[in-house]
Amino acid sequence: MIEHRNYAYLLEDVIKNNFTYAWDQEELWEIAKTKKVIKYKMKDVKHWVYNQCWSKKDCYMSIFQVFQEPHKFPEHNERIKNADLKYPLIVMEDKYDKYGRILDGNHRFAKMIKENKRIIPIVYFTKKELDKLKIKL
């Protein structure tokens, strides 16, 4: 497995240990700067708190789990505390969720929850757009 903070992976690929492709976060952000920021209502996407979004060895956790047992996940709590909310979330199309799912920004989303934000700024990418940006590893 490639350990590199500049890559974004799908969690289902991480779970399957399938590291055949990823997205370069720097490239995603450069493209995101050219896209319209969309505002979601927190009440519409608060269910994202239950999505498994992080992994550590063979442990897959959600924001909810980190909130419930902060002593088990000090590194995520620190990253949530330090998350910079001036950047929107990068959200990708998801056939099971009309709002999509977070590809980049779970720590920012967690901080928005803690700060009781009502509006969530996102930049939305379709599956077709992301397929063009995949990096073969």
C-alpha cells in the first residue's frame, strides 16, 4: 500500500486492499478552485457522520465513532481541531446518496458538526469527471 497524504482513495478500495488507482489531492484542489461552490444544509447531509471514512490498519471508523470514543482516536481529534474551514469539502457523486459522499474533507466536516454549522460548502465532482482524473498506481 502506498502511504502518501497527497492521494485520495475510496474507502471501499482501502478495505479491499485494492490500490490500483487514486486521485492526486493537489490536482483535485486545482480543479476545485475553478468550480462553483455549492451550499448544502447540514440537516440534509448530517447522515455522513455515520459513513466509514478513515482507516487505521484493519480498523475502519466513522466521524460518529471518533466523537463517541475520542480517547481511541487522538490523531483524528487533533486533525479535526486543526481543520481549516475556509476550504469547501470535495464531494463525489454517489448512486446511493443524492448528496454524494465526501472524497476530501472529512475532518473539516467533523469540525463543522462540532461548531454547529448549518451550511456546508462543497465542490461537487461527477463520477465521469473523477474517472478522467484517476491515477494508475
